[in-house]
Amino acid sequence: MDAGERAKILNTILNEMLILRSYTYGMYRSMQFATMRGLFKSLNPFQGYVEMDLAIMDDIIRKRKTLSR
């Protein structure tokens, strides 16, 4: 094994490690954003009303589709 082959192997390993690092960073950021999104939802005092309004709206749309047939 000469120096050129070793350099190729080391570059391949380095590239794979960089790819793994980017995947783990992406997972870290996704988890961080999910935590922040959950925090903001829990801080919203009107979230229950919004969910009830969405459920009423979905029920109205579903009944309209059923009656129009």
C-alpha cells in the first residue's frame, strides 16, 4: 500500500464522517425545532379553542359532503 492509496482511503473515511456529522446535526436541529414548537403550543392559552373550532369546521365540511351526495 503506497501513500496514494492511503490518501484515497483516508479521504473516503473523512467524507463518510462528514456525511454522518451532517446527518446527526440535522437530527439535532429537527429535535430542537420540535421542542421549540411544542413549547410555543403549550404557551398558547387559546390552543384549545382553536382545536375546537377546527373540529367544528371539519364536522360541517364532512356533513356538507354527505348531504350533497
